[in-house]
Amino acid sequence: MRAAGAGAGGAGARTPAAGGSKRIEVPIKKASGGVEEKLHTWPFLVRSEFLMSILVIIVLTVWSLLLNAPLEQPSNPTRTPNPSKAPWYFLGLQEMLVFFDPWYAGVVLPCFIIVGLMLIPYLDINPKGNGYYTFRERSFEILTFFIGFHILWVSFIIIGTFFRGPGWNWFWPGQVWDPHLVEALTNVDLPYMFGLRDYLASAIFGLAVIGGYFVVGYAGLYYWIRSRPAGDPWSAFPGGGPEILKKWGPVRFGITGFLVLAMAGVFIKMALRHALNIKYILVTPWINI
Amino acid sequence: MAKFDWKETKRQITDSQVWQSIFRHGYEDTPRNRILMVSGNVWLHLHPSKVQKHAVRMRFTWCMGGITFLLFLVTVVTGVYLMFYYRPTAEYAYADMKYLEFDMPFGMLMRNMHRWAAHGMVIAVWLHMFRVFMTGSYKPPREFNWVVGVILLVLTLLLSFTGYLLPWDQLSIWAVTVGSNMARATPLLGHGGPFHEVLGVNPVYDARAFIFGGGEIGPHTLLRFYILHCIFFPLIASLFMAVHFWRIRRDGMSGPL
Amino acid sequence: MKKFAVVLAACACVTLGMTAGAGLASAAGGAISGTVKYDGTAPAPRKLEVTKDKEVCALHPHFEEDLIVGSGGGIANAVVTAKGAKGDLKPGEVKFDQKGCDYTPHVLAFPAGSTVDIVNSDGILHNIHSYSTKNPAFNMAQPKFKKVIQRKVEQPEVIKITCDAHGWMHAWWVATDTAYFAVTDDKGNYSIAGVPPGNYEVEVWQEKLGTQDQKVEVKDGATATSNFSLKPKS
Amino acid sequence: MAGRPGLDPTEEGKSYSALFVLMVAVLLVTAVWSIWDDSISRRPWKEYQVQWDRLAYDKYMKDAADEQKRLDADPEYQKVSKELAQARIERDSGAIAARLAAMRGQLPDLKNVANDKDQLVRFTKSYLTERWYDYNHAIQERQDPGPYKREIDQLNAELARESIVSDKAKDNLQAVKDQIEALNSKVASRTDQMKKLTAKRDDLLDKADTWMIPVKFRNTVLFRYPKIPRIEQTAIDDFDRNAFDEAIARVDRCQSCHMGADKKGFENAPEPFRTHSNFDQIILKHPPDKLGCTPCHDGQGPAVSSVRVAHGDDPDWDSPMLRGAKMQSRCIKCHIDVGSLHDAGGKPIAANWVEGERIFEQTGCAGCHLVAGYEDIAKIGPNLKLAAAKLDPSWTVRWIADPKSFRRYSRMPDFAFSRAQATALAAFILDSSSKNSKQWLAAHPEVATLEADVKNPAFVEEGKGLFESAGCKGCHAIDPRQHATPVGVVAGFGPGRAFTAKDFAPNLGRIAEKTSAAWIYAWLKNPHDFSPHTAMPSLRLSDHEAEALTAFLMTHGKKREFAGVETALKNPGQIEKGEALVRKYGCFGCHEIEGMDKESRTGVELTTFGSKHLDELSFGNRTQIPETWDQWTFHKLQSPRLYATRDVEQVMPRSRFDSADIRNLVVFLAGLTQGTVQERYRMPGSEHQAQIVAGRRMVNYYNCVGCHIIENRGGYISRFYPGDQINFAPPVLNGEGFKVQPEWLFAFLQGPTPIRPWLKIRMPTFHFTNAEDDTIVNYFTALSDLNVPYMFIDTNLIAPAELAAGAKLMTKDYFNCFSCHQEGDKKPEGPPSGWAPDMALTHQRLNPDWVLKWIANPSALQPGTKMPSYYPGGPDDILGGNQDKQIRALMDYMFWFGAHPGETLPAQMATAPVKSEK
């Protein structure tokens, strides 16, 4: 139990290797006496697994003895409870409904999430950090994942479970869930804010804003990566920004950029809603964003 | 009276034909036997016979993949138990839940374990994914196993979601209604989504109706979800799990090489 | 052990007490006597009009009998009972007559369980209408051909009796829950004999003036006196 | 191990044994805990059943001991037990015992021989069957059956031989058995007798054994153990329908703990073991093994995990157990006629519900709130289509602004209108009715002498007499502090209780302030002419009487005008405003208003109000009110606009109900729930029940109970007839359906004819339609549960001897009937307080069956009546002293002389057979 994890910690022990070798050699403390690094699965792995299984079963049983699974009134499609909540693991998506229309929050965004998750191994060409814990060598990936997973997914589930009451209104813990709570509705659309009143102009304006966001975003990402200096100790690529971009290629860059910008868009939309009461940016007769 | 000889008695027992027919040979702790133990056992051979040292460390693996699988097995076992007493029709479903709770031996415990294990499985999958990301274990050559893992994540959520409806109480149908209402807004395919006119979908013939098995949530949905929950998704998930485990066995635990 | 002794002692006491009680009951006992007087000026008796069957009923004048005050101020037809006096009720048969369209006696007292022989001496149709609540109420025709009706009164109660055929006729039956009672005579005197010694509440009941209580102690062989003075109800 | 090649010494050295042992120990504890949890914590009913077993055992054992005591004192038991003992001694001693022993010794051998012989016979028969099969088979297979036939013959011969032997063996055995039985017969017969005597005790002991099961060894009980607990449940198939309109079963397990509910004899046991109250009415008629418990009690039927959950006091269960009077709200689910449900003591079972329903109907709730089943209730307020012809304009404004200050007990609720709103409303009402009013006034020219007569004190005095005696006081009070017929509970005066029950009909204490003499006169003469749907009947007043009554009424109240009212009421703006207010507040719910006949109700539909969820009930800003359905409803009825907020306006008026009224209303409203009970679980709704419900509603609407006692309710006017005067009060109508002939009742209601002409009070004419009249007649016959209410006696078929006997019985020497009863026009002697109706009316008015019962025992039909019962046995010298025949003769004679007025008894009538037909 005590032996230091092979990859964990020990930042000083690790230096970026020179050259473009595919696998990065990390010095591992070898046991003396030429003993093999591998252990027999039986009994070493199996016994931990077995102990863990017992522990999990105990915890689960005790938990089940103490807390009953909920069973409410018989189903009645004519009597809508307030609030009606999706299963807790989908509450992040339900929270998105505050900021986006259902087609985006409930369909497009989940698709982005699933596809984006699947694409991670193909977009992440950083050769370092395979098989050990490191933040330094993968700061960008980890930060992105952190924002996406912890903030957008987990914290929104917590919000949806504990802070959202009747009418999907915000309630602090301890506050009574009053089904009659009224909140002032003062949201406006972005084009309207800029004085645009007819549909076509609004649509063009909205498209322009969104298009502009992507253009600026891509450009910013591009120049930010490019500006990475050569020999940056945080980067696995000694050539710096230009090398990263070259290895990455335009397709990976394009997809990554889109996904990152889409994720950032969620934050921007939330900020706009909370700070400026903006409802939609793009307003068309068919879709609103 | 002869003195009782414990060792002699033990020998007599282990030498008896009955004992030998069951255990065949004694266990001798040799490296060969250790490997045989793993490769010769239908359950254990999911593991490689030897693993890297760090793969045994809880601090590295968090044990989350194993816990997910364990919880899956728990839901399977308790789920089968519940299936004995549960009838997926609107007339009986809710009443059967009540009987399960109040009447069946260990019914309430089994239901609780099933439900909490299901919730725990969702959390365990997420933590597993988080751990895998943090150790960069999706990197080559394990890219595809990550993709399989994402599919398993989606299947886990679907398993849980379809099971959510089965108690047939207010919580069930409204959670499922809210969850499925998203499908109504699917562009092109949902009758509430953008451009639905293009394909001419309507409330009884669109993406949500496909999920519900009809225009509204109702008894038909219950049966549909029951079959998805008990047969379809577990089968699919098992297939992907097999692939997932097999890849781990072949590729080994990730780790610095 | 100590506890057991206490219980034993208690039992012994109870047993002794019971024997003592039985002894008292079997003695000859004392008597209660006295007078019931009217406190106020006696009203003149109201004459009743005979509207029916005059050939029988109007043979003598009828007066209201709800308050008859004798010369000395004594009230007739008041019932005095020694409440709570234990002893055999000795129910028997009592006679209650309808004669000349009057009830005799006007107040009939008897121990509960007695049988009343209702006699029709008039030879015309009367009906006996009882306004009882504890005993079954009855309203029976008593035609000429039936001279006697028997009616058992099981429960102690004060019962009003009327004749619906002759509206002026009314009387009272007092079924007592004790064997020790008396009805005052014309002068308001009464006497109850053979009362077991002890402390009693003596109650007087009069149909118009209500009830009054007095405490009295009865000693073996002696006569206790209990005089009442009833005021008109305001 | 450390030295082994290829093994990691650090890893090899670690041992997880301690951890492993610990884990396994915890797992074991958890497993034991699970079992404990499942079999004990979650199944508290087991403990209750064990308690019950002891309780029931003790009770039955005690009962058995009591029974044994009774038996010990029973001389017959003593006799039989003595004889039994004697018989046993005789049997078990001397020569008889020796003989018995000898014969019993023979028995085994005889049995064996008989069995052996019998076995031979059976085997042979079996072979025979086989051979017969072979024989048939051979024929069917077209082979030669000959050999089989031969074998069959052979076997038959064998069988005959063996049968003789076997029968003989059996006979031998039976002979010995018979002898034993004969010797034993005395004991056996006494034992049988004994069993009959001790049947009750043995039954009690058996019952005791079912709860505490004895473990016996040679007839001695070693110990007893409680019956193994088991869930006692009733599944009621297809009782409910779920939200998808599918029939679902209901499962009740209440009796798993309430073990004694369906067993008599546990009336004093502690809960949950007590016998159900009202056992005969409720448990015997609603067997819990068929209907369960929750159909009446609510609660969570299938739950047995804890008392709280089983009683449904669980946020996740919608129907918590009903407590107290609210339980009455479930009767209506299966019974049409809840009002007639009584317990064994004659006490109404659902009194609160019934009263709540009546308040709901009679205070006009249904005018604004739609409730299925109560849609057709007539509007309770006066017709305002002719308002201008009746009302004083100033009064109208004052009235609308504050009805209660004019009439303390008015049924008109308080809308809290401002003076300005009241003016606008009055303007609209007077304006909308002005056209009709002009027409009506033109058709009713004022009586010329009226004005002068009204001021005539003699007329006033006469009117007063009429008002007192004609029956006005059955419905109307004139003392402003009195009720005539109350609607709701009369709570009396006191702080905060000033306005409680409502008057059914307006208090007339200030009538002259409201309207004119001309209108009163026209109204008294013919109320229906002014308002076709009014409940006010016509008293058939002569012009003179009507004038006198008008004069009397005009002394009550004084006109009070205030300036400018006329112009304000003519203002078109006001009229328009008034119309809007009428629509908003739904005045047309109770009043007929010109041009508003088709408006729909303004209130919320209440058909399923009882199943409303808390989240459907807004408490507004009332945080101090506990959040329950009961509390919300109670306070809503007490102060209807309590929950209004800035955004939620509430228009419901305040009726100032007494809290007792509100509680009754709450019980009624609680019964308005979703979902109906399947037909097969409902009390079959007979025609009678529907007739009773319809009739009762009509009787309430026309306030028949103001004067008459019907179904033991009403007769409010009788308090004006104290003591001896009670004979002058209107008759009690309990049992009227059995008493009178329906044709007579029908005709009487159409046009009443006097039965007791000496009474001053008169039965008014209600102008019933034939249908309404039928409803009432059917109501009375249904209440008396008569199926064929038509009856007829052919008086020509009565035997003369019988008539003569009847006539004789009526004479002075016997029952002297005419001492009280009117005989044609001849009045009886004495004052009218002792008079009784004319017997000549009997033949067309009364039911002969009723007359028979009435003569025999009048008090049974009408407690407190002055009519004496027939003298038991009757006179010996008439009709052989047979009471039934005498009563029949009295009845027949009564019918005869009614049908043959003025005839004397024919001296020589042909001796016809006694025959009377119904």
C-alpha cells in the first residue's frame, strides 16, 4: 500500500525528454534485486478486488437498509407535479433549458457531448501523460475536461437537484419551495436590444454575432496556440506553437475549436442571461439560439 | 477410547473419495499455480495473469471500473429477483411495487439495493471516466476502448432512465416525461422541434412517439421501457462490456512504460 | 412476605366489615317520621269542568288535586323516601282505581317491581296513558267490560298518568328504588318504619313543588324526625 | 516465501487477513441485520398478531370457563354426566367388561380373515377386467376371442366361490362388532347427549385452540404456541380505476392487525383488536372479507410496514385514513339514499353529511358551483324579473349593501358591496325588470279599499290572528330575533355567534319597509302568479282575509327613503356598471334576472373538490392556517375571501356559517371525490331510494318540514302549540305512506280538504304539478317501503255479522269510539283538544292494513298519540273473544259506513262469506 505510485507525484524526477519519441520514458524506481515489475494477478489484484467488493456490498446494503427508495402516488398523466424533474443525472440538461431552447439543450448539446467525448482520444495528440497523473503536462486538456465535467455537468446536477424548485425557480437550501413564487420577467433578445425590430434584420444580426463569435474564437485559439514558445516546459512539443499546430492538423484543430467554442458558448450565453437579461442571440421564425 | 487425533481425522477427510472428487488437488502456492488460477477460471481470466505493480494500487485505479461492474452485477441479481414479482402493465405495476415493499420477503431491501446500486453505477461510471481521463489512459493504443467506454456510459444512463419508469408512480412518469420531452424538440424528427414541417412529423409519429410507443406516455410506454430495461440494454451493455474488458486484458492497464 | 400480610389483613377487614353490615340490616331498625308543610298561603283548589260523560263524571264536583294543603298547612300526596336505605324492596300488588272520573289515589307510591291493578269502577271507557321513559310507556283503552288491567312497573320512576278521554283526569305513580317510603296523609304527616340504622338523605317529592332533601340519622329502635317545608316554585 | 525467485518480497510480505476477517464480520452483521429488518422491523403486524392470539385465547378460555360454570349449575348436565359415569362403570365392570374384552380380543383375527378373503375377491375382479379387455381387443383386432371368453367364465366361477367365503368372513366380523356396539350403546348415547349440551363450550375451546395452538401428549396440553402470524387480506377486484381508466384491484390488509374488527365479543378490547362499532349495521352488511376496510376508512390498504404508513399518513399517499365525521363522506360512494342509513339504535349514521348536503342545497351553493348530481336545484332567491313591481328603490340599495342588517338570518350571503356598487346593482335590477313590472302591475289593478282597510285597527287585529293561526309561522318568523324554519344549526346568540343559522323564508319583521301593501295583497292572494317557481303556497285566503293579513304586515316596518336615490338609479352609467357587477358576482345563481337566463355559473366546479391536492389550493398570505385540505376548506367557508391576494381576486360571498355548519359542509364536500365505485360494489339503487332522495329534496324545497314532522325531522311550528295544544298542530307525517291511500294523498296535495275541521291552521295549496305531486306521493310510499300501494275494500262483500260486531264494538258499552272521533257532522263531547278525525273519511283516506295496526297499538305507529291501544284480548262476548277478528270487524264497519253514508245497518243481510279484498 505504501509504495509510491509509479506515476504520481515526483515532478522533479521527470524531465521532458528531447526529441520526438512516441512514448516518453519516465524513470521508474526499480526494485532492487532484479525483481520483475509485474505482480501476479492472483492473489494481489484479486484480493483487493475482493475486499473492495465486500466493502461496496456492505455499504450498499446498509444504505438500502437505512434509506428506502422513493415511491410516490400512482401515476396520473393529468396531474403534473411542480416541479417536474428529469432523473437526476439529466438535470444538467434540464438546467440548460433555462438558457436554450429544447432542441439545442436537449438534443444538439447532448449529441455534442457524446460525440465530443468519443473524439477526445483522436483530438488529443499530446503524447505525454499516458498512464500516470500529471497536471503540468496536460494542463489544457485537464482544464477543459474540468470545466466540461465538473462545472457544466456535475455542478448543474447539484443545482438542478437542490436549488431548483417549483416553476424551475431558484431556491436556496432551507428556503421553502413556494409553488406560487413569481419572478420578474425582463428578458429581451439581443437584436431587440440593439434596436432591431424586423425579423430579417434580427436574423442577419444574430447570425453575424454568432459567426463573429466563431471567427474571433478560432482566431484567438489559433494565435494563442501559435504563441506558445518553443521549449515551454508545460508542453510536450519542444517546437512550441507552430509544431503543435502542424502536428495537430487543420481537421483536429477545426473540430477541437468548434467543441471548445460551443462549450464556451454555453458560459457566454449564461453570462449574458444573468448579466444583461438577454434571451436569444439569434432570432428566426424557425430556430432561436 | 482412542485419543482424538485432529491431523489424522483431517487427513482421512481430505483423502476421502468425496473430498477428492470435489477439490481434486490441493492448492500449492507457486507462481505457476497463481497463473493457472487466473487463466483457468472463467471469471478471473478477464484479468491478465500478471499486472503492473501500480495497477494494483487503489490510489491509481480508484477501483471504479470494478465497482461499476460489481454494481452492474448487483442490479442484475436484484433485478431478476424483482422481475419475479413485477408485472409491467399499468394495472399491476404500481400495486406490485407496493406488494414488493410490504409483502415479499426481502422485497423492499432488494428494491432499495436495485435502485441505489443503479444510482451508484451512474456515479461510478462517471468517476471511472474521470479517472481514466486524469491518467490519460485513453491515449494510444487505448483510443477505441475509450470510445467503447463512452458508449457504455450512454448505455448506463439509458438503463437507469428506462428503469426509472417502472415503479409507475408520479415520480416515474413525470421524470420520464420531462426526460423524453426533449425528443419532441429534435430538429426535423420531433413535432416540437425546428423544421419539423419538412418531414411532416406529428405528435403520434415523431421521435418522442418512437420512445413512448405512442403519442403520450402510457401503458404502452411501460412495456416498452420494461423490455428495454430488462433485455435490450443489459444485453447490449454486456456485449460492450465484454469488448471493454477484453481490450483492457489485451492492452493491459495503462501506465508509464 | 410483608406484602402478603398486608393483603391478608385487608381481606380480613373487608370480611369483617361485610358481616357487620349484614348484622345491621337484620336488626329491627328505627323509624323516620315528620310532616311536610306548605310554606305560603294555600291556593284555593281550582274547580275542574266536566266536559264529557256527565252522567257518570259529573256526579260530584272535581277539583284540581295537584296541591292539596290541609288545615295545618300540611301537604297531602307528597312522597317521602329514605334514599339509599338498603333492604328488600318487597314488591307487591297495589290498587289504582278510576272512580267517578277521578283517580284514587291521586299519588300512588310503590316499590319498583310492583304490579298495579288498574281498576275501572266507572263502567265507561277510560284510557290509561302513561308518560314514562324508563319503563315502557303505554296507552291502553279500558272499556266497561274490563274491570281490571294489571301492569308491572319494573324500573324506579315517577310516572304521569292521564286519561285522554277525560282531559282533566291525571295522577302520579311513584315507583321507588327503596322499600322505605311513605305518602303523606291529608295533614301532611308521614312515617316510615323499620329503617335500618344509618345516615340517610330523606327526599320529599311533590308533583308541583318538586323535591327537597334532608339528612337524617336513624338509630336502632328510635324515631328520627324530619320535617319539610316546601315553597312554591317561582 | 520471501526468497522465492520471481516474487516481490514486499508484496509477498503483506497480509490482508485481519482486514479480510473484519470485512467478513461486518458483512455477516449486515446480513443478520437485513434478516432482522425484513422479518421484524418491517413487519410490526406480526407482533400485533401474537398479542391478539393471547388476547383471543384468554377471552375464549374465560368464556368457556363461564360456560362450564353454567353447565355445572344446569340440572340436565348434572343428570347426564351422572348417567354417563354410571354407564361407564356398568360397562367397565363385571361380566360385561369381561365379555367386551373377549370380543375385542377376537376382533383382530376376524379382521385379518375378512381382509384376506376380500383381497382374493378384488384380485379376481381385477383379472376379470383385464380379460374382458383382452376379449374386446381381440374382437376389435378381428382375432378369435374364444380363449378369453373361456378364461372369463372360469374367473367368474372363481369369483362366485370366493365371494361367498368373503361375505361370510365379513358377516362374522360385523356380528362381533354389533355385539360390542350394543354393549357400548348406553355410554354412546349419553356421550352424544353430553356433546349436545357442551357444544357451546367445546366450540369456545376450539376457538381458543385456533389462536394458541396446543401441543398435546396423550390428551394433556404440554404447552401452547401462538398461531403463526400471516397477512390477513381482502382483495377487492376491479374496485378502482387508475388514471388510465383501467380497472384495478384494491388490497386491504388492515385486518392483519385489526384482528377483532369482524368478531363479536371484543367490544372492550384495546385497539387494534376492538370489535367494529355498530357491528350489525356495518360489519354484517359490509363483510370485510368482501369489501375490505379502505372503501369507507381510506388509508393505505396494502401497507403493513408501520402504523403510520398503513394509516396512510404518508406524504406519498393521497388518501390518509378518514377520522371522525369525515368518514360519513364515503357512504355516498355506494348508497344513493344516505339520509336513510341508520344504526341499530335508529341513530342516523351519516348525520353530518346529510346536514351538510342540506345546507349546501338550501344556502344556494349550487347556484354558483357546479356539482354533478346537484345541477337541477332550483334557484333559492326570489325572482327579480318583476323586481320593480315589488321593491322599494331605497330599500333595494340598502339591502344589497348590507342584507344582514335588515334581516339577521337571511339566506342572502354578504358580498361586501360598497354603497356605490349597491346603487349600481339596484339600478340594473330595477331597470331590467321595469318593463315586465309595468305589465304585471297593469294586470293587477290595486284594490280600491285596500289603502283605507290597511289602516283599520280591526283589520290589523284580525290579520294578527290569521298570521298566528293560519300557519304562516311554519315558514316565516316575525320577531326579528327568531327563526321559523332554520337552515343549518341554530347556535344561539353570544359573542361572535350572532349570525348563524339562516331562515328558510324571510323574516317579516320589517316587511313594510321593503314593499308596498298592494304587492303584499297580490302576493298573498296568489304567489305563483308573481313568481311561478316560488315555494310560497297559496293559503286560499278570501279577499277579506288577504286584506287583514296585509294590514297586519304593513304595521311591520316603515319606509325609509334617502335623497337622490331615484336619479342615481336612473343613471345609464350606473345601470351598465350594475350589469357588469351582476355578471361578475353571479347574482343569477340564486335569482332569476331578466336577460341572464343563459349565464353559466361563476364559481369553481366542485364535483371532485374532495380529491383536490394541497397544491391546487392556494393559501394566499395566510401562513397561520395549517396546510391541510380540511383547514383550507373550513376557513374558506368561514371567510371566503380569506385567500385573496393582489393578483388573485375572490368574489365568493360570505354566508356566516356557524362552525358546526361548516363542519357538516366539510364532510359533505369531502364526499365529492374523483372516481366512482364499480356498479357491483354499490348498494343496488332501488326505485324507492331514488324516490326518497327526490322527494326529500322537494320536501326541503317547499319546507313541508316547517309544519310537519317527516322522517323524524321538522315540525318547527309545533313549538307554538305547547302542552295540550299540540293536538291543534299539523299532523306528524312519519309513516304517512303506509297510513293513507296514495290516490287520496295525490288529490289532497292538489286541493287540500279539511280532515280536522276544528283546526285553524290550514294545509295550503302549493300548486304542485302532477309530476311534483307524484314525487311527494312516491316519497311517502317509498319511505314506508310499500311496493303496491293501491288498496281497495269492497264494502259490499262484508258479512253482516261482522258489521254488526263492528258497530257493537264502537258503542259506549265497549270502546266508545265517538267519545273522541267525529261522526259525520256530529262533533264529540268535550273540548276540541280531545277530538279526533271523522271516521267516515277512513274508507277513502286510509290504508286498511294501517287501520288494523293502528287500532291494535297506535303508540307503535305514532308515539305519544292520545289514541289508546286496543284492550288486549278484547271483550269475550263478541266474535268469540278473538282480538284480531274484532279489530277486523271494527275496520270493516268503519269502511262500510264511510261508503254508505246515512244508511243504517240492514237488519237482514244475506249471510255472505267474510271477504275483504285489498
